[in-house]
Amino acid sequence: FDGFPVTIYNLEGRERVIGYGNNVALELEALDKTNKWQTVTKVRRYTCGNGIYFFVLKPGEIATVFVPRLHGNFKTRFRYRLGNVVSNEFEGSIDEKYIGKN
């Protein structure tokens, strides 16, 4: 499995929900050929919430998740989004057909 860690750090003075079920709510975005950010992977949405637990980060806590490294013929820049917070940009490649399809 080819991937890399993404670390989430809660700098706020309150608890933050960062995921639920078995998913951390990270969405992957990539720049398309027109230099616009497009969604590659969206957060999984559940149709029923019974029995689903939330992942909560308290102030000053960190969480690290392992995400897959994508490969393809289109070299571009990526970033992760968690709600209205976005990560630093990083370079990678992807099959262009996956950009903006979600």
C-alpha cells in the first residue's frame, strides 16, 4: 500500500469533530487544467446515524491518518480539506478522469 501520513492538529480552543463512523472527514482536491480546485474524493455520507461514533479532537490534540498516494498521467497540485480548513498544497499525479467526478 503506497501512501503517506496526514496529521491534523486542533489549534482551536474547543473540541472539533473530525470524522464519524470509520472515516476521517478529509476531502482530496486537485487543480485541473484550468487551474481550478476540483474534488477528487468526498467524505462518505451515511444515510442512517444510529450507532455511529464521532472522532473528536480536543484542543491541542493531534490525529494522524494514512492516506493513499495516487498515480496517473496528469501531474498537478493537491490539497486536503477538512470542513473549511485546507492543508498545504503538495505535488502528485492522478488519472485526469478522476478530477471533479465526485
